[in-house]
Amino acid sequence: MCYPSLQRGNDKSAGPAHTYYAQSRVCAPAPLPPPRGISSFNSSHFGKTSLFGILFSEMASEAVMQLLLSDASPNGMLSARALTPLMAAARVGSVTCTAELLLSAKANIDQTVGGSTALMIACREGQAGCVQLLLANGAAVNMRNEDGATGLLLACREGYSECAQLMIEGNASLRLCQRDGATPLILACKGSHVAVTRLLLAQGAEPNEKAASSGMTALVASCLAGAHRCAALLLEARAEPCLVLHNGLTALTISARGGHIRILQLLLERAVDPDSVGESGVTALMVACQMGRAKCAQLLLNAGARPGHVRKNGWTALMEGCLTGQQECVQLLIAANADPSAATPSGTTSLMVACQAGHDGAPPPRAQQQLSCDAAAHSRAELSL
């Protein structure tokens, strides 16, 4: 789709709203006729409820948009939904109405409602034509909403690469982040938006920048979302694959937990230690067995993961599989020479774990009582992750 390019007029005294369409591309829009059956552009034909029903309909035409906006104050609210006419036009992508509001009605381009501007709304809705028009008329590019998000952050979060490109060309900052510390790159990866991820990396976004609150990086966000194509782009850009989060998890354990075998393979191909652990001592193999991710468990075993690795509380991958009844994973571990007789410091074995969890048989009463204490402590340790 070809969007209009705006140029400044010859009148040097004209304000930022006084622009016109480049004559080489498209002439300034002529007024459109009213919809059939409506004799004049008078918004009183519609009540507030029906007004927004039409305004936000995907079938809304330019004529309907002009009808609804013609009698409204350019900086006033259209209804209780608290949008200005300019915001409403930007939301539905009406370039014609947006231009007329800027050219004729002199709408306040940076007016905020709930912390959002027309530019932010256009970015959030993927309305690239309106984004281009607003930027060309001097819209503030790095303003934040109540969550600390800029137009660029919103475009990246929703996956609108064209809007993100326009914002970057308009000098939007790649370093500004939301209140939770999420950067444009983290948001793009969290949403599995490959095109936006590629764009941001090409523009110099730092692949290892962390969110302040959680320590999350773009690679971790990709692992959580199972976005293997984003993860591949990040690893090519030298994203750190061995980062340990505040909660002790790693990109490897997160991928194993979600069963994201493609990302797991990418990480292992980068020589990530299959037995790498955080402070809790949990390995990716333990997580895979606990969650029943047999294919991930097999991949980790093939990469050299040790089936007998013991975490800080004495539990092994075999115990994890027995606790949740993951028979296929248990079979893989035994075939890989995992020791069924290995016990925690209190004497709990994998067999006792399986019995206590109701996976056939029952241990002696004394052993069952001890196991209940062990399982409760293990559950508390898992919750701390």
C-alpha cells in the first residue's frame, strides 16, 4: 500500500499542522459525499452508541468517517469512550480524515487522553498511513503513555513492522522501555514477531539488554514464547545463550519446560552445557522430565546431559519424572543408566516418589510419611522458581 508523503507548504508562518500532500503523489483529498440516505454531514443523525458502532466498524467508509467527525470539535471528546476525533481517525486508519483534521481543523496533534496520543493509537493499531502522516506533521515521537510505552514500543509489541520502521526513521529511541523494563526488542520477541525483531537488530538494538525488574532478555522472551525464528536471529546477533535469570532459570530450562525443541536445538548447537544450572541446581533435563517433554529429554541426553545429576535438595531427573508420572521420560532415563536406587538425604527414592504420587503400588507407612515431608519441601522449592 502506498501511503502519502507530506511536505511543508511555502507559507513559513504556517504552523506544524499546515501541510499538504505531495502533488507528485496525491492531491489534497476532496470532500466525500455523505452516505446514501443522509443529506448532510451532521453528526446529530447518530446517537453516541451508534456513532461508535459505525466509527469502529471494519466496514466504516471515508464518507461515514467524515460524517461522524465533521461537526465535532477537533480537540473535544466524541463520547464517553474519551477519544478525540483525531484519535478516532487514527485508530481506524482514516488517512483522509486525519489529514483534514490537521489541515483544516487544526487539531492538537499531541493531545493525550489516558496518556495516549493519536500517534500511539495509530502505532498500536498498525495504521501505517496515519503514523506517516502524524510524524510528517511533527507528532512527538518519544512521548509515553501511562505504562511508559512509546509509539515504537506499541508497534513492536503488536508486531507492526511498517509502523516500527516509520517510527525509527522519525528518530524514535530504541533504548526507551516500558515501566516493567521491557525494551522494543523484548516485546517483539515475546510476541514472536520475526519481521520486527529483524528490523530492530538491523537498526542496532542490543540483543543482551535486560529488563530491569526481571533480568529478562530478548532471547529469554523468545524461549518463553517458543519463537524459534526470533531466537535464531538473536543468536546470530550474538545474544548470550547462558544467561541465568533472577529466579535461577536459564534459556535452556525455559525451552525444555515449554517443549520448544527447535530452540533447545539452537542453544545446544551453540555449545551450551546441557547440564547448566542456576542457583537451585535445576537442569533442563529435570524440567523436561517433570513436564513430560520426552523429545526434549531425548535431545538433551543425546547432547550429553547427565541423567544422574542431583539438585540441591537431593532430587534427580528420575524423581521428577516419577513425581508427575511421565512414563516415557522415566523409560528414557533408565535406558540412559539413571540410578533408580538414588535417594535424597532423607532416604526418599524414585520408587517412593512414584508410589506416593499414585503411580502404582504403595510404600510402607513410615516411608510414606517421610516422603510426604520431602514432597512438600520439594514443592515449596519449585514454587520459588
